[in-house]
Amino acid sequence: MINSQLTPDDLARAVRNVPDFPKPGIQFKDITPVLADPKLFAGSIELLTAGHIPGSLDAVVGIDARGFIFAAAAALRLNAGFVPVRKKGKLPFTSYEESYDLEYGSNTVAIHVDAVKPGSRVLLVDDLLATGGTAAAAAALLKKLGAKIVGINFLIELGFLNGRDRLKAYPVKSLIVY
């Protein structure tokens, strides 16, 4: 099932560039070819969870929506719970909210007030690091809950947008950097 031979370059070759989506000037990085190939998908999870021992984390937190895909699979691999950070208005229970700016607008994300216990060791996972606003907002939510963020991992980083600068307080790992 797992292909230890797989490299981030193998994943990068499968990512499709879609110009002018969702608006002119944006070069969207389409990960669906990675997800469609079971070896690439499994390899991406292996690489995203490398360095973490199963059972050593309480939760893997995924950001709405593509981050859910990677975080849920990572949680299973790491024998940890999965916690969603959702867009505003999508969670059914009492939640904290955090607003942020992104490369083409603004948004608000939320997390249930009881999603993790204070002191919980969590790994934050998302598909893409651009300006860092979404991940920084998710990290702020986790800090409100008292979580210990052991790392923030991404499949893709758009390095030229300097999003990593907003996450300096945490270990950040990106498999593919453009």
C-alpha cells in the first residue's frame, strides 16, 4: 500500500496548473490528479506524516475543504482523532471564529469549542500554503483551545507569497514548493 520510494517530485509532476482560476491572475494548483492515483495519494499521506509516531498525537486538524482529505487520512495513519476547521456557519455546535485575509479575498473559519482539550498535541494539515492567512487563523483557533501545535504540514507551498512568515511560531513542512 505505501510506497517509500515516492518523492515530493513525483507528487509535483501530478499537480495540474489551472490558469485564471478562481479569477484572472490566479494560477490554481489542482491536486485532483494526486488524489485520483492511489499510490500518489498514499505516498502524500506517508510524506505528510513522516516524523510523527502513531499514537503520539491527540488529533490531526484539517482545514476546510481540501485539507480534510489529507488530515483525515493522516489521522488514521497516526492513530489520532480528526478535527475539522470549517468555514463560518458550517459547524452545528458552539464554536470559536477567526477571520483572515487570503490571496484573493477574506474569510472566517471556525472550530467547535470542545474540539480538543487543553494540552492536546495536534498536527495541522492543509493542501496549500499561500499567504498563510488560513493556517494562521486555524492556529489561532487551536491556541484558544489550549492545544499544543506540534507542526503545520502542507502538500503545496506557494513560496513566493511568503505565507510561512505568518507561521514562524510553528514547525512548518511543505512537500512541494513553487
